[in-house]
Amino acid sequence: MTKKSALNRRDFMKTAAAASTVFSAPTIIPATALGLNGTVAPSERIILGGIGIRRRGGYVLSHMLEQPDVRFVAIADVRADQRKTVKEMADKQNGDQKCDTYRDFRELLARDDIDAVLIATGDRWHATASMMAAEAGKDVYSEKPCAISIELARRLQETIQRTGRVFQAGTQRRNVSNFGHAAKLAQTGQLGKIHTVHASIYQLIDRHDWLPAEPEPDPEVVDWNMWLGPAPWRPYNHAYVDGAWRGHYDFDSGAKLLDWGAHTLDICQWALEADDTMPVTYEPKDVPDDNVIECVYENGVKLVMRRNGWLGLGTCPVRFEGEAGWVETGDSGQTAVSSNELRASLPSPSSIPGTSPKFHVRDFFNCVKTRSKPAANEDVMARSHIACHAAAIAWKLGRKLQFDPVTEQFVNDDEANRMRSRAMREPWTV
Amino acid sequence: MSICRLPVFFLCAASLLLTPVTVSAADKNTPEAARLVKVLNSNADTYDKAMACRRLAAIGDASAATAIAKYLGDEKLATYARSALENIPDQAADKALRDALKTVKGDLLVGVINSIGKRKDKQAVGDLTPLLSDKNTKVAIAAAHALGEIGTPEAAKSLQQALGKGDAKLQQEVGFACLMCAKSLAKVKDNQTALALVNTVQKVDLPENILLAATQQAIVLQGKAGLGLLAEQLKADDLQRFRAGLQAAQKLGKISTSTLIETYPRLPEERKALLVAAMGAIQDPAGLPTAIKATSGDSRELKLQAVFAIGELAPAANDKQQTQALDQLLALVKQKDADLAGAAESVIVKLNSSQPSAEIEKQIDTSIRKLLESETREQQLAGIKLAGGCRLSSATPVLLQLVNHSNPEVKQAAISALGGTTSLDDLPRLIQLALTSGPDSPASQALIAACSRLPLEETAQALAGAMAGATNDQKLILLDQLAAIGGKTALETVVAAARSNDDALQNKATDLLGKWGTIDVAPPLLELAKTLENNKYKIRALRGYIRVARQLNMTPEERLEVCRNTLAIAERNDEKKLVFEVLRRNPTPQSVNYTVSLLKDKALNVPASATIVSWAEQGTPIDDELLTDALERVIASTSNENLKQRATQQHERISAQAKQSEKELGFQSLFDGKTFDGWHGNEEIFRIENGEIIAGSLTEKVERNEFLRSNKEYDDFELKLEFKLLGEKTNAGVQIRTAEIPDHHEVSGYQADLGTGYWGCLYDESRRKKILAGPPAELRDLPVRMNEWNNYRIRCEGPRIRIWINGVQTVDFTEADPLIPLNGIIALQIHGNLVNEVHYRNVRLREL
């Protein structure tokens, strides 16, 4: 683990954000100052398009639409109703009727005027669509999990680098102040030498069944073939399209482990300043009514993924334990610490919940302009996604696995290695 | 729940139930991969073949390649087949894919080419090269990408020759493929070939984004030698090129700082701003002087970015540089431009919190004091804000005076700053200030800030102490504060308010308790739900109580207790519904058993059935057997036709899955349902009826312990059976790893116990004669369905013994005594000296 400056750009963004609550109204640091987004000429606006936007995507988009230097001009979605909803949302914000709609996102990517895209489809599409967007010269904000396999996470990272694009994974907690402060307590040694970090995960589930076949809908209403995209063929059932795809192997990432793990393991990596590595062993533990996976870094630091035993600080909790104390925080914005000394350093409670991408989207647009790497850039994403996938594979196989962070291969476990990648359905190529 | 997920995967991979091709007994010992190949060579349906391919992806070898390759031309199965071939390490997979290049067409051919690329099959370069000019552009593009992936000098040559040919889309993709290839070459340290390739791309007429990507790559590949090319990009008029240059600089890192510094003066203001921001991101303190200089630039945007860059660079700089930066920032905080001053203030706060040297800390403190004493309004305000931001507690007395300042701006700033500076000693004064200012006032905000960082219990006590003399309105403010920090004193105080006689206080307190963040709120909420007189608050307390189980973290047992307690006192359907929501979200063996028990209640049968059906439909980690059993009970009990039909559908699916899973795992029946073959024991006591083994009766006492013993001995195994015990006081059990005592009715060894007071315990029969492990006495009945069939699972692995009743684990015991044998017979018991009857059925076992 290289020792990077604990006080990086992200840290600053949060200090600034925190400062604005310490100093009450009038706000000292307006978003404009943080954002390189003062009054902008129309010609310098970032032109944005959207691919596959429903609930979470709509929430992220609402924050993007608020940015004065961003204009959302097009939505591509396989569902007619979603195309309509998003168009209405954008048109209302833009005060016109000009948001274009596409069934096939390739038409959207072919447009020269679009600088960046928000990708918020289901997991099965994220990496493929992100890579196609990057090759089309667009910067990418992709919801997590950004890649459905170890191989795709790696390939996505390489594609972003090769094409010289800016990439932000939708792991917005990297830009939420209470998570940042907890990470900082670990990074700056205020907890003493860190020995264990904890990442919350969902109940794991790995389904391989096919739901009963139903007649395929009119592609103008729901384009099933396009919905499936790079996932293997299976018979249509409306439930998948309505959200029941979760937990199904072909559509979900790591038996649902990445649903939260992509956030929480990522925050642990951040706290440990381990963005350039990952744990080297992954061991599923037999704990009743939980999915405990114990991972260990090369330097002996333990990372425990678990569902139960959290303090109740909201969803997506993380906990860092050192020889001198611990900190735990979650989406409520509240932070618990082991001592009054640590409490003394806490910033005022954040009014921004962990689910809010407010600062995360701004970080992305700033980087579109400065060409810097956003907080959840492709390198950060690849490492934490791959570690999550490794943990999920260990859980599926029910045995301890050893992983080499350099070659990104399991050591002496052929079967595990062969679970690192899946074929992409033709004709999708990246 | 067992941690081994493999069976699930495995089961799906060979779920042959719906097809005529079942695995025959003769196949039982055939290796798994060979059986799966048989599936592919049979007339099994699409699903089974898909799952066979999926499993072969993980375990197949060369011998499976031909069978899999047959499906490369099948539109439905091609992806599954390619997943398998992509992952089979043997060259046979490469050959199968190369052969398919000649047989499959169109999109399917694209798929095959992708798989070849993914395998980086060097031998395929010759076959792929002609495809670069295929009439079907999709095929040509796929070939280009595959060659890029393969990334050898030969692949590079083919791609280089194809550059600039074909339609625009193809040209573009070949361009990217070249960059891909260059990356692969650079990875194996062939930078020269890589660079040559990238330079060629730069010279072709391609869309700008590819050319810029190529330029970036060329700069990064060359390292220091690329700085000239970098400088060129940074000087370009075209904004995209300038940005690509900035990105390349950041990829190069610190070695680009000098180039950035040199370029800086020649740039227009708005680009200077971007460049300074990039310097901040590179985090090279050598850029600090430029950033400091930039704060006196012309445009506001540049100044702002310069301040932010200082925030990035100063914390890692030396004291001298930090002092310079600080001076500049202090000059800026006095500015009239609020954004700029604010940015500078926040950077000073950041520097202060970055653990600077004592010298710098002193400088910051002194500067803040000086500002505080200043006569100029702007400077005084800056001092106030900085004192708060830097948490300068020694400034509190000054700030408390300024709270009464005539200028409203100063007054408000001072109040806010107290949130940062107030210490525990000064807290009562801030509390009083907040109480006299009212809710949502700046003082109230400041109090929140102070309370969130001061020692928890002491702060709570200070707040609770202020309750005594406060008006009712002020009490509301205090309650909010207490709820915000939580903890023991806070909870007690808010609960007391909920019990008060004042409606406003009760309203506030019950509302806060309903949102409480920790589970220690559950007991008082239950108590309030039982005892409050006002019905509105009573219901609110009950809803708050069930919310704890829904939203906060509890053990499965605690959660079920909340469900039970809620159903016991809930009068309205609304609250009962919430209970089922909790159950639906938390599918544990315990919650399944509990929900099953609710089926008997007519009023609750429909929601309980719906909960069980939804678990089955959504997929849960619940043991198949337990879920099947629950669905059976839904089918038998519900009068709702829709639920019955859905339950039936799920039951079919899951029970088939369960059966297949057991079969694949190697479970074998130990009891044929008709004879005592394989067993011996007292056949006057043990009898067979309806496929069940029965012992004892409900009319006469069994005189002494009797055991039906297996002829065979087992060491490591997993045993499953069903049991039903009848009688007022019952006792039976399953002996494992047990020894016969010659010519005696007793046996000696472990018993997985059953019966009144002993459910699920591990007892040592005729040996240590005591309970070795088991749940606490008061919890032993919980998983058991009295007078009905129950599932029993016993797993012995080495010294470890685990037991589950209806999916709920009751024992996890590891034998410490090395002299105790870890093998022996299995025996079914009926206990002596009791009037009771035991039924056993469906006894099956797999050896581990």
C-alpha cells in the first residue's frame, strides 16, 4: 500500500462542504465556487446524454440537471415509458421540448455534440455501455456495480485509460462527508494502527433459474433483445424488466454482493489508502443468518464483510478499528466513535445522506473540464469491484481463496479462476 | 445454512428434472464433466444445456470442447457455449473456436471472434487478418478488436495495414484496436513497437477523440521524452487538445510539473484556471509558487482555482512555503468577494486540520486573534469565521461578547462560530443562548454543532439538566438535541417526556422515539405502546417499535420477538401489515418457522401465506427443504386461490430443485419405507406403518430406552430425517457415532436429542451422561412444530457436530476429548418410562 497524501482533493471538497455547515448561513462555499461552474456560455456547457434511467438513475439525473453548466439533451432506453418519463423530466428543467429519445443507445453515442453520458441500466449493461461510450469519445458516469465480472472490470479500466476519457463510478459515498471523515480518522492515524475494517453487504443470493416464458412484448414498448444486451439469451418474463433481475446470475454482480459491497469495500480501501491493491485472501465464514466473508490484506489488515451487527447508523455502514479506537458510520450521516477524544474531531453532522450523489456528480463534471481523475475513477473502481467479485466467488465456492493482486488471479484454484469471466452475447463487441 | 454454495450452482448445472434425460444410477460415479457432456449430446432442453455449459465453464476440460462447440451456431445457446470455451484452459478450446470461424455466420461469427480475442489466441492472427476486410462491417470490427486484444507484433502489423481502409466506422475501430494493441505491447515492455503504432495512428485521418487518445498515449509512453509533445498540446488553440494535454500531464504525474509551470504564463485566464486545478490534482508541492502567484490573477475563476490548488498542495509543503501560502490566504479572507474569501477561509481551516507544525499552528492562531481584534468589519468577520472553523476554544469569551453585537452580520457569525469553539465548560451558556433564540435559530444550529463533538454523556447530562428550568417550548429544543446525540441519558429523558402530561411534549417525544437510531429504544417503545392512554401516541409508539425491527439491526431472535410482541397487542391491520413486511424482508429459518405458525390464525393466514410465497418467488437463501415445507402448509391452509396457485407453482419448482440437489450431493435413503433392511433392534417396540418407523404408544408406557440401530458405521456424514413426537411429555432422539453395548438394550455415544426440554440438544448417552451443547433452555421449543412433522439435520465432520431443527441451527459443537471415537452406528431412540409415541421417516444420509 503506498502512502498517499491523506488530504487529497476529495478531502478538500468535503472540508469545504463541512465548513459550510460549521459556518451557517450565508453559505461560505457556494457550489459555484467548488464547481468551476460559474456563469457559462452555452458553447462551453457540458452536453449530457442518458442511457437506461429509472429510479436510481432518475435520482442521480436530478442532481445533474441542477448543474448550471450541464445540459441534458438525449435519453436512450429500451422502455418506452422510461423514455417518456426522462424526456419530461429533462424538458421541464430545460424549459423546452428538445430532449431526444432513442431506443438504441448506439444512436445516442453516434452524436458528436454529446460530451458525457450517465449510464444507469442494470448491471449487465454497465461495462459494455461504458466502454462503447468511451470509444465514442464520451466521458462516463456509470452507476455501480460497473462490471459484472473481474475480467470486465479490468477491461473497462483499460478502455477508459486507452481512450483518454474521464470515468466516475456511481459510488457516491467517496464524496459524502461523514464517510470521508471516518476514512480520514483511519488514514491520519487517529485510530492507531488499523487492524480490522468492516464492510456491510446484503443478503447474498445466486439464482440460476429462468422465470416462466411469456410472449415477448412489442420492441417499441420494451425491447427485450436490447434489454438482455450482452447477457446470454433466456426467455422473456416481464418481472426481470420491472426490477426482479436482481439475484439472477446473468444479470447481477457477484450474487448481489456488489450491490453494497461496491460501496462499502470501496470505502474500506479508501480508509486503508489501499486503492492500488486489494486483499489477498477471501474466506467465507459459517455464521448463522449472515454472509460473513473475511478478507486479509498482504500486510495482515483484516477486512470483514458482513450483514449483521451494525450500530444502526443507516444503510451501507462501514467500521474501521485500530489499536487506539474505532469509528463507524452509515447513510444517516451520523458517526459513532470509541472515545470522546475522537468525538472532538467530528465535523457537524451532515445533512447530506450517504445516498446523495450531490457532490459526486459535481466532482465528475469538474473533472470533465480539468481532465483530473474523479474520486471513484476507473482505477479505484476496478480494484474495489475486483475484490468484491473475489469475495463473491469465495462465497459461491464455499472455500477460502488466495488472490494475487498483481496478476489478478486466484492462486492454485483453477475453478475459481474460471469464474472470473463470462462470454458477452453477440454481436456486442468491446 | 451451510456455507457451501456449490450445490446450488451445481444443481442448476444439471437440473434435468424437466427432461426425459435423467442421470441413471449407472452414471452416478461418472465424473461430473462427463455427465454434463452427455447432457449436451442428448435431446435435453435448452435450459439444461445452458446450465451444463455454465458448469463446464468452471470444470470442463479438452474432452468437452467438441460437445460444447456444437452450440456455437445456436442462437440461444451460443453465449453459454462460448462462456465455457473461453474458460477451458486447453488448446482444444482455441481450436474449436478457430474451426468455428469457417462454419458460423453473421452475429454468431462476431461472437466467436470476440471469444478468440478474449483468449488472446496468437495462432488466430492468420485467420483473423482476412476478416478485417469482411463485407460484414460488424465482423471486420470484431476482428480488429480481437487482434488488438491479442496484441502481438504480428497482430500490430495486420492492424497497421488495415488503418484507413473501409468505411468510417471501421476505420475508427481499427484505430482504437491499434491503441489497444499498443497497450498490450507496452505491457510486455515493447515500447518501441507500441510507440511506432501509436505514431502511425496519429497520422491517419480519424475522428479527433481517437487522435487525442493516441497523442495522450504517445506522451505517456515516452515519459520525460514526451514532455515536448505535451507542451505542444498545452499550447494548442483547440480546447479539446489542451484538455487532452492536461490529462496526459496528470497521467505523467510529478514529472510534468515543470512543463506546466513553463506553460502557465502563456495561457489565457480561463485555461490558466484549468491548469492550476490540474497542478492541484498532481499534488506536487513544486507547483505551489505558481498557485500562490495565480491567486493574484485577473479572473475570479482563476483566483478560486488557485485557492483550491493551494488547499491541495500546501498541506504537503514545508513550513516556509506554508507560511507564504498562509499569508496569501489571509490576504484573501479580507476580500469583499464572499466566495473567494470563503474559499480562502476553508483552505486555512483545512491547513489547520492537517496536523501542521506547531509553528504554523501558532501562526494561524495569532492571525485569527489579530483578525478578531480588527476594527475593519471584513477582517473581524473573517476572524470570527476562522475561529469557529479552526475550533479555537480560547476565542469563546470574545465570541460570547460579540453575540450581543449591534451589527447583525457580526452577531450571527459569532453565534455560528460558537458551534466550533464551545467547550464542555461553556456548554451551558450555549444551551441558554439556543433556548432563548428558539428552534432553527443560528444558536440552535451552533448547539447542534457543539453537541456533536463534545463528550457524549456529559453533553446529554447538560442538556437533560437544562430541562428542569425550561419552558415547554424550550424543552422541545432540548429534546431535539438529545435525540440528535443519542445515548443512555438522552433516551431516558426523551422517554420521560413521552410519559409527561403535556400534549406537545408527548407529541415531540414519541415522534423522536419513532426515529431513534439505536435498538435500545425498543423496550421503552413497547412499554409506551402498552401503557400510554392517548391512542394516537400509543399507535405511534407501536409503529415505532416495529420500525426498529424493520430498519435497525437486530438479531433474528430479537426481530422475531418484536414481531410476536407487536401481533400480541396490535389492534389495527395497518400495524399487523408492518409485521409481515419485517418478515418478508428478513427470511431466516426462524422467521419462516414463525410465519408458518401464523398460518393457523385465520385472520393472519393470507398475509402469512403471501409472505411465504413472496420468499419463494423472489429467491432467498432459505433452505429448500424448509421452504418446500412452508409452501405445503400454505397450500393446505389458505383459502385464497391466487396464493394457493402461486404456492403450488413455487412448490413444484423448489421441491424438484431440492430433490435434485440431494441427489447430486449423494444422499442415499437409509430406510426403504417397508422393511428394517439395514437396521436391527427390538421389533416389538419399533414397527413400520405408512412408510414411517414408529415406536411407543399413547396409551402405554415404554418400559426402558430402546434403539433401532444401523448395521453400518459412519464417520463423517450428513444425516437428514423427519420426526414427529406425540404425547404429553415426550422423549426420543437420534444416536450418532455410537457404540453398541454388548447384550444390553442401551447404546453409548452422542445423541441428537428430541423431546420435552431437550429439543435439538446434543446429549452424551450412557457415556458422560450430560448435555454437551444446545440452545438455552427457554429457546429450545422455538423451532419445533409440536405434534407435527419436523426436519432434522445432523452434520458430523471431524470433531465438529452441528444440528438443525427446521433449518434453525441448535448445536455447533467441537469435541475436545481426543479419546472419544468419531465414528459409529446411527440409532433411532424411544425413551423409556414415558407414555409417548415417536415417528421417523425419510431417513437419508450422505457420507462426507
